[in-house]
Amino acid sequence: MRSLRMAPPLPLVFLLMTAGAFGAEGSVKYNQQEICALKGSTVFMNGTFTHPEGLTVTKTFWVIDPIPGVEPTDLSKDPDYSSRVGFLTDEQKRFSLKLSDVMKKDEHWFCFRIITNEEKARWTGVPGVQLRVTELHVEAPEEVTEGQTADLTCKTTCSLTDPKFIWYKNGRPLTTKTIKNNQLHLQTVSSEDTGSYSCAVGGSQHLSSTAHSLRVRYPPKRVSVSISPSGEIVEGSSVTLTCRSDGNPPVKIFSWFKGSTSVGEGKTYSIPNIRSEDSGEYTCQSQNDHGERRSTAVQINVLYPPKRVSVSISPSGEIVEGSSVTLTCSSDGNPPVKNYTWYKEGGTSPVGSGHSYSIINITADHTGLYYCEAQNDHGALNGTVMVTVKSRW
């Protein structure tokens, strides 16, 4: 006999003996008349018995669904149960059955059988303990819209004894959600609640339910724009902007804006042969059935060589011998031009450098065409001006 723990006593149910007699009648009392067990769990059935004086109990065992007039089979000798049952009977006439790895096909009436030294004094406590077997099942909507409430229910086909329900999301226990009895209550559903939910009962966490997938419908989120190729964008190259977003249902409508001006549709927006005028802030707006959201702006900065190089003379008007003149070079370029070189027509060497070139006490020899060469990392361009010096006389 294996030593088994006894379950806490519950209100006794008296069952009369069904066969045999020897003086006063005996009795079998079960602690529980019905047990609801999880598939795969271990259950205990307990009780006490009495027998008439003068008889000696020679054997006790458990049987299922006894039939009057037919000698029942000892469960410990039944191939379906021999490896899964253990019996205990002690001197205080207490008995117990331990049944491991409970299966759905174990749904029977389990009865305690007593054999004595008197052939006609044999008893079976009927109807016995009815075993019901259940699995956990999550009942919940397949889809819910963000902002709504949702209740997930852990269902059983019979009533477990004082169960403490535990909920899991994607295999991890939920500790921050509202759990009441066998329900998980999601007060205000968000996209983060999307996942696979299962439930279990405390003490039998390894016997959790099959997972239930909850999908949440929500407007676009995390809208972002990427630029390809990455790095510097030089005038004349091609650039593609790609919009990415998260939404359920998936986003299929994408709109592109430069500043507040609509410039295109689709998940990608391409600019072939990009120009300096294409520089600016670009955003993507994503839209599905539940709303729309715009990305943060990305800046396109187109690099280009100097353009529109011009030279001004100060002071303006006639240039007279002996006066002073300053030539100033202006240009447009990205990055801005910082290298300016000055030449006079007919000469091979520079006559000056810098944004301005000054001639002090000018003479007639300074008359001529002057060049300003503006240069940045992407090229150079010249601007010209004619300097004419008049004689003081």
C-alpha cells in the first residue's frame, strides 16, 4: 500500500452497502460525492467505513461503475488504471484513492469495495464518487477595437473546488490586469494588448488552457520615414523616401507632404535627379479604417556647387584715380561658399582672396575685367565685373 495524503474532510455522504449481510449492517461514507478535476491532474477520493462486529476485513479496493450481481474488477488490476492508482486503508477505517494523470475517459462512479472473511459479507459503497474531468478553455472575442473593454473568461465544463485562476499573455503571468474569479478584464484595450492569452489554476499551472489569440484594431501608430540612400544628398542624384507604420488593419493609404503641400501618394516617394529646390521638410500621413497619423518631419538637405555668382563694386558710380574701391563676391551654394579667389583678366596669378577684394589709391593701370571664383566641396563658378578708372584730369 502506498502512503497517501488525505484530503480535508467535507460533509459526509452516507452510502448503504449493496450486498451481503452479517448481523448489523455496515456503511461506507465518502467525503465528496462529486469531484471536478483538470485533465492531467491528480485527484484524491477519501472516506471512512464500518462493518459488523465479528467480521474481519480481508481486502479493500476501488472499482468503477459496479453492476449488481457482477463481481467488480479491482482498479489496481485494470490495465487502464494499474499504473495510475494507489489505495490506502488505515486502522481507523479511513480509506483513500489516488488517481494520477486524469483523463476524460475516467469519468465514472468510483466506489469503495470491502471483502471480509465471510463469503456473503461483501459490500460496495454506491453510488460512490462521481468524477468529472474538464479542460480549461479561454472564451473571448477574436478582435476588439482600441479603447473598448474586453472580458476573457476561463471556462470549465464542471465546477472546480475553490480555484484560483492565473492568466498568461504570450506565456508570461499577468500581474497588472484586473482578474476577478475566472475573468480577465481589459478596461481600455490598447494595441499593446494584442497577444496570445491562456489561463491556469493555482497549483496546476502546468495544465494551462490552449492559447487564444486576441487581435486589437487600432489606427496607425509609430509612423516613420526613412531616406535612401542615406548620407549626403547631392544635386542630380535620386532619392527615395519610404513610409513605415503600425496599424490594424494594415495601412494601405500613404500621403506625402513637403511642408503643407501634397506631393505624392504611396508607401514610397521618389525624387529622380533631385534639385536644390527639393530641399525641405517631408512628412508621410498613414491612414486605415480607424484613423490617420502623420510622421515627424524628415529634412532633405540637397548639396550643390555654387550658383548665381555675382560681383558688386563699392562705392558705385564713377571710379576716379586715387580713390579706393572694394569688389564683393556673392554666391549661392550648399554648403555655403567659403573659398573666393580674385583674378584680373590677362593675369595667371590670383590678385586676392576672400569674400571682398579692395584696391587702395586706384590708378588707370587697374582698369580691366575682374573675376571672382567661388568654390565649395561640389564645384566652382566664376562671376565677373568690369572696372574702369577715369583720369582725375
